[in-house]
Amino acid sequence: MTTVVIYILQFIGALIIWSLVSYTLHYVSHMKFKNNLLWKTHKHHHLNKYEGKRTLPEWKNFFFWFGSWGKTGDVLILYTIPALTISFLIGGGAYFLIIFHYIYEVFLADEALEHNKKIGKPITNFLAIGQYHMLHHQKIIGNYSSIFVIWDKLFKTEIKH
Ligand SMILES: [Zn+2]
Ligand SMILES: [Zn+2]
């Protein structure tokens, strides 16, 4: 195999593992037990109101600051630390995951893609964005996946939409 193919496979593998790890962390964040530290940070993500107004990132976002310690910490715990760890462990093409994560969080995670109510089926049959993820905000229980919806389907935590 050529190096390019290996790099692409390493990136895809890292992306899938990352998606599973963030699903798990998000799932645990919503578990009801005493002193759930993950929920203490993740609840700040649920304070956001998505009204379809903002489309461009604020300058602070470029420096990975999302408005408060809670919101920034939530991104770091659920996505950044896993992305760095997985990239470091796999190496090679997996490092592109860090770039992907940066672009996703700064440009797409707000109302452009992840919280864009206009995005629905058939895209949301595969990707955990738009109406699929907004259902998680409405119901709080279910639809924990990020990027790929496969984990909700596999572990039966999907909200039918
Ligand atoms: Zn959540
Ligand atoms: Zn959200």
C-alpha cells in the first residue's frame, strides 16, 4: 500500500474511534449519579440557545475559547483530549483528526452544521448534525452521537425522528 492510502486509513480509523469515544463520554455525561463531574461541565453546552442567528464564528473561537470555562471545558473533555490522545496513539494520518476537530469546532459545531435546524433527512440518517442533534437538546436523553449516528443505533439510544 502506498503511504497516501495508509494515511487515509489512519485518518478514517481515528475519526471512527474518536466518534465512539466522544459518544461514550457524552453518554456518561448524561448519566444520573452523584457528583457526575462530566455533567457539571457538559450542562453548559445545554445552556446554549440556538435560534438560527449566528453563522460566523467569533474571534475568540479561533483560540478555542467558547465563551465560558464550562463551554470550553466541555469541548476539551468530550472532543479535544480524545482527539489528541487518539492521534498520538495511531500517528501518521491520524494527526489530521486534530485539524478536522479544530475546523469542526470553530466553523461547524455552532449553527452552521451541528445545531442547524434546517438540516434534516436524509443527511441525518448518517450524520449526527442538524435536527438529529437538536432532538438531543429537546429531549436531553438520547442521540448522544457526534459525527456518525451509528453509535446511537448500535447501543439503542437513538430518538426516532
Ligand atoms: Zn448532551
Ligand atoms: Zn449541542
